[in-house]
Amino acid sequence: MSKDETSARKALLSGHPLFAELRAEELEQIVRVATERCYAHGQLVFQRGDPGTSLLGVLAGRVRIGLSSEDGKEVTFGILGPGELFGEIGALDGQGRTADAVAMDGCRLLVLEHRDFLSFLERNPRCAVRLLQILCARMRKATGVCESLALLDVPVRLARLLLQLALDHGEPTGEGRRIALRLSQQELGNLIAATRESVNKHLKAWEAEGLIGMEQGRLVLNDIEAMRLLSGCLR
């Protein structure tokens, strides 16, 4: 393993809340047993129902977590970038994966096998508690998404999505924020269970009003307060 590979692995793990408080020697132990896998654009990392054999972390690229139906419909639960972990549930219980994971770009992933992950948690009970907190936070977020899909109209869901993307992946630009991720209108629609045509209609209307814009293929929120009003979030 090269020094650059070791540094990248340590940076991913130490930057995540689950591993952030580990001592240097503990982090070194995990890095030694972890491996790496590379995936091409569009390649399946795992499919719903596959055995949960590992915990994975994104070293480079992006991974889409979601589900696809036989007739081609898709729903996206999240898009993960460098520094983020996924597959925790399967890595804990070894049972089937609960969703699909697909490489959106050329991806490099860190892989920690099920047995090594459980051994690590047994030696570090504080990390086991933090993992429970992380999973609880994801459950709360999933509940909020279900509520949004059931009760809110498409423009409200879209406005909330753009605000969240600007918060998680945003870069300051003038008085607004530019979303660093390049997402197609279809990908935005998959994130809120809406059609590409519906997303296109609302984005065009907001662009005409000056609320959003485009810079080098990336969405820019020009008026954050107006978007908050559209989303129903007043702060």
C-alpha cells in the first residue's frame, strides 16, 4: 500500500464521526485490514437483497443509493461523495442489502469486511454507540423524506431538495450558493419522486424569476430566502 493510499484511507476514516475519536494506532489497525475496490460509471456496487458483507466508504467519485423497478422507474435515497460511509446495516447484521448502490462516476471505495467491522465495534463500545446515533439520524431523515413525498407538492419538495443540496454540497457565490454536484434533471426528479418534465418546468420558472441560475453546468441558488419561502421553511 502506497503512502498516498494510506493517507487517503486515514483521512476518510478520521473525518467521519464514527471513527473520529480513535487513537492513531487504532486507526492504523483498521487501515491495515481494509481494502479498496474501483467501479466504473454506472456499475453496480451492490443490489438490494445481496448479502451485507462489508461497510464501504467513498474515497473518490459518487455513489447513488436507491431502488429501481422492473419497468425502469427509479427512486434515489441519497447521493454520497468522498468521506461518506454506507452499507452500515448490512455490515452489522450480515443480512441482505436494503437498497441498490450504483457508481455515478468512476469510484474508488474503501471496504471493511463484516467480520473486521464487528470485531472493531466489540473493541470500541463508544464507536458502537456513535453508530447507533448515526443510524437514528438516518432513520429520522428517512421519515422526513417519506412525509415529504406523501404530503408535499412537487415545487415544495424540489425547493427543499435544492436547499439541502446547497447546505451539504454548496459553495458561496455572491449572495447565493452554487451546488457543487452536477445533477441532471432526471437525477433531481429521482430524489423527490417526480418526473424530469415536472422538475424542468419548475426550474425554468425559478430561473426566469432570477431565483436560480446555472454556472458551468451547476445549479446556483441566487435567492436563498425566496427558496426557503417556497419550501415552507422560514429559517
